[in-house]
Amino acid sequence: MRTQFIAGNWKMNLTQSSAAELAAGLVSELDGNTDVDVAICPSFGFLAGVAEQLGSSHIALGAQNLYPAEAGAYTGELNAEMLLDLKCEYVILGHSERRHLPDLSESNAFINLKIKSAISVGLKPILCVGELLEEREAERTTEVVEEQLENSLTDITAEQMDIITIAYEPVWAIGTGEVATPDQAEAVHGNIRQWLRTRFSDQIADATRIQYGGSVKPENARELLIQPNIDGALVGGAALSVDSFTGIIENA
Ligand code: PGA
């Protein structure tokens, strides 16, 4: 009932030409595969070039961040309108690197403003949540994830949830090669769905897609993606090559 959704987070990688080449490679490999929803999220600077490669393919474009304000004096920032203008359909918000890099330290309140800003123009947020290793070891995973959901989604209505995807990304699994086991991931995804049921409704809980992220590769994708509450993946490192990204999509 929920279509699997695989998104590639290219982070701060590639060059204008290698980004365009990767996008073109994905278009030619994935042409005709419409069983899975796919998005790629390059750096701001490569959005226009990648959009050109994607053309009318079914691969959607996403950005990795936005600044929640109308146009104005915000040096170095891009807002939701600009991302729409650059042909973005999605935006990753609340990524753990933005929450936890000391010079960024994004709060749930700031992420909430970004979510509201995105949905006000119809840009679809992928909201990332996830616990640190020490939080998992202290058995605080549920508490941390629920607090992130609660405060990132303050004032968001059930209707607005229609365009929001959630990505559960345990911080200890991101870029480390240490993937959560299918059981560990499924347990948290089940809790997130239960939280959505209580906070919104059965309908929203059943319709919202919850991606897993953290060291997803073609070799471990299937065992994660067959879990009942895992509806796709947010992929970092393995999204940077045509073979590994399409290998994950083939397992979805
Ligand atoms: P990874 O990154 O796949 O390289 O672990 C995932 C993410 O940060 O979204």
C-alpha cells in the first residue's frame, strides 16, 4: 500500500560534471523502473545541472537543506521558493549532520520552522530523526526519537503530513558501515508508526512512509526493506555510484 521510496543524499560530494554524469547514468539505468519512487539530493550548486539531466524522467530532485525565511538579507542561504524554482520536489530536513555538527547544532524548533516553510510552498520534506550511540546504549532511543518527532512536527496538521516522509537514521550507523539490524530498525520504525497513530490518525500512520538510513548498501538493502514498517531508504555513500544506488533500488 505504501510505495517504497529510495532517496540518495549526495551530501557535500562530487563536482558539477561528476554530478551530472551520475544523474545521467541513473536516468539511463532506471528508465522504465517505476515501481519504486526515487529521488536524488545533490548539493545546491549542482541542482540546476542535475535537473537538466533528469529532464522528464521519473527520478525526482531534492535539496539537502533550506532556510526558513522570505527572500532577503540571509547571506549564503536558499529558501523553499528558490528550491521549487530549481525544480526540487523534496528537501531533506533535520539530518543528523545538521543536528550534531558543533557549528551547526540545529534545534528541533529550527527544523520545525523549516518544515513549515517547505510545506507552505508544497516542497515535500524528508524529516530525519535518530539517536546517538550513547543514547541507544542508555536505552533512550524511543524517548529521543519521539522528542525529535514531537518538536520537529509542532503544529503540523494531519493534512500537511500527506507530503512528509520520515527517515529514521540512527546516528551511529551513518557513514560508519555499521548498519542497524533489520530487527533494531523495524522496532524503531514500528514505534514511529505508533507515534504517528497517536499524534495524527490511523490513516496518517498507515500512509506515511518511513525510510531507514545509515550504511544502506545493495548487500543489506533487501533484509531491511522487507520489514513491514520500512518503506524505503535514505542513502548516503552508496548513492554516489550508479551501480550501488541502482543495486539498492533493485532490492526494494
Ligand atoms: P550513509 O548516509 O548511507 O553514508 O550511512 C546516510 C545518510 O546520512 O543519509
